[in-house]
Amino acid sequence: MKSIDEKLIETCYQKSIELLQKNSTDFGILASSPQKKATQRNYLSIFGRDAGICSLGMVISGNKKLIRVARKSLDTLIKAQASNGQIPNYVKPQEKRVDFWRMGCIDATLWWLIAVKFFDSYSGEKEKLENKYKKEIIKALYWLKCQKHEKDSLLMQNEASDWADLMPRTGKVLYSNVLWYQVSKNFQLDLTKEVKENFNNLFFPWGKNLKSVPKCDQSTIKAIQKLKPKEYFLSYTNYLFWGDDIDVYGNSLALLFGLADKRQENKIINFLLKHPQNKDLPKPVLFNPIKEDSKLWREYMECHSQNYPYQYHNGGVWPFASCFWVMALAKNGKKKEAMLELEKIAEVLSRNEWAFQEWFHAQTGRAHGMHGQSWNAGAFLLAYHFIKKDFKF
């Protein structure tokens, strides 16, 4: 195993601080640095999921300016909360514009709640957001409960309605239900145990006793069990169909937040470590991308010519998501592997004079998307401090 370029990692840490400061406004953290395309695509906004993830890294950095901006971000988002409790996809405060996305945006509410709890735990501020926004939190939790299936307490969602908003994941989705489990733990909901049990039954169903599975999922699980057992959590399930992709980001979060037992955690980690990829790049968000001839392919995946195989949400390398893989490795005791992955992330972020590019082609390594992407910086800070054991989820 090669030596680690710690100088590069430390430089990336400082560049991450600088970028987050640059992208800070009186209303919170922007999704990216100002640029023509960012204006056209609404990236110069306070996004629920982006600001939530950024807030975690900003808070744990201990930088007082960034902690204040993290709080402003969470304040801005909650002031735009819908009457039904949902946190918006993004807010453009100067224009008084609030967006909830075409098919809905389920993870903005989840990440906001996770960020609030993290802020109260690690910011050092005396005034607790959980106390200040008690009524709003109750509304947000109620909205999420309205998205769950009554028989198994797992969240349901439309296609293209989470961070991967050009992907056909639908029904019960791994990524969203991992976040839901973390929220249920953080706010001590009485369904936490049920969510964990049914999550494992549904997303890793091999060898399960169908008598213990809610009837709403028995037909789907019975069909899945005919497959060769997988070594990872399925990316999503719906009635008698499921995702063929291997959701690296979702599996990383599942391991990080404690949804797998130790044996299963080791199996998933070892499988993902051995899976073929471009060795010079960080882990992509998924393996086995959806091809154009697949029955799961959607015409909207051609939007902006982005979501073809090994690109964008369909298997591209997103540095922020790779940081959660780093943390999953560190949690599993693989500190050297985690540091090597963090070094790879630092290397791609350093390209084009520390452009912090949004995403990279998983085969060619070519940079795409916006430059100055905030959650790349926020997640890097988070992973850096997690490896140092400065906090835990």
C-alpha cells in the first residue's frame, strides 16, 4: 500500500475552508461559486441537502465564521418551510423564491433535521436550534411520517425526487431510508427499531423469514430471493422490481449510520473495495450504471446530456459522496484505506487550480459540472475530522 500524501490532504483542508468562506452569504452557504452556468441552473441558492451536508463540516471545523454561516443556512431554510412541514429543495432569499422540485424533494427535510441535531451537539452554541425550532421540527417530522408506509414505517418516494434527481429510483429507496433511520434515532422516534428491522428485511432480504416481513413487501422480497444473493444493500425496491445499480453512496451512509451488523458491514466494505474501477479516482456514486437499452432507462436521463453511464448521478464520481465512503472505511477500522481515499479526493479537487469541480467521469476522470462546489468542501472537512475521531454519528 503506497504512502499517503498528507501535505496534499492538509492543503485541501485549508482550501475547503477558503471555498466555504468564499461561498458564504448573509443567508447561508451557496451550492457553488458564482459563474454564468450556476446562475442559469439556480446553484446560487441555499439548497436543503447541500447546506445540510455543508453545515456538518462547517460546524466540526470549529471555524467560528463557518459555524455562523451554517446557522444562517439552517435558519433560511426553516423560514421557508411549507405549511405541511416540508423543507424546500432550495431558497433564493433575494428573490423570495422557494422551490420544492418537480417530483418533490424528500431528502432536504431529512438532511436539515440531521444538521440541526449535529449543530446542537458540536457547535458549542448555548442556544439550541432544537429548542428554538421545536414547532417547526414537529411539523417536519410529521411531514416525513406522512411519506412512510403504514405497515413497515419505511419512506416512499417518486422517481427523481432525492439528490439523484435524474434517476428512476422509486418506491422505497435505500439512500432516503438510511437518512430516515438517522433522523428517527436523533429525535428518538418510537419507530426506530421497526425502521432498522424492516430496512434490512427489504434491502438485504436473502435468507429472511417472510413471516416476519410486513405483507406489503412479501411479494417483492419473494421475487428478489430468487436472485443470487448480493453483497450489498439494494438501491431501491418497488412492487416486484428493484434497482440493478450498486449504490455506493447509499451503502456508505448505511454503514456509517449503523444499519448493518458487523458481519454485513465487513462483507459490504470488502465487496466495494474489490470492485473494478478507475484506481486513480475516488469511488463513484454507484457501480453498474443504467444503460440506454435498459428497461429502467428514462428519457429525462438525457437532460443536459449528463446522465449517461459513468456520468453525473448514473455512476459519476462526486467528491462529496466519496467522503462518506471515507467515513465508512474509517468506521470499519480501515484508517489507511480511508486516508488513501481522502488523498484521491484531494487530488481531484485540486485539479484546474483547486476548482472543486462538481463531478468527474468515472472512466476518463474528466471534470464536469460547476466549479467551487460547496458540499465537496464541507464533506471533506467532515471526513477529515471523522478519521481523527473528533465526533461520531
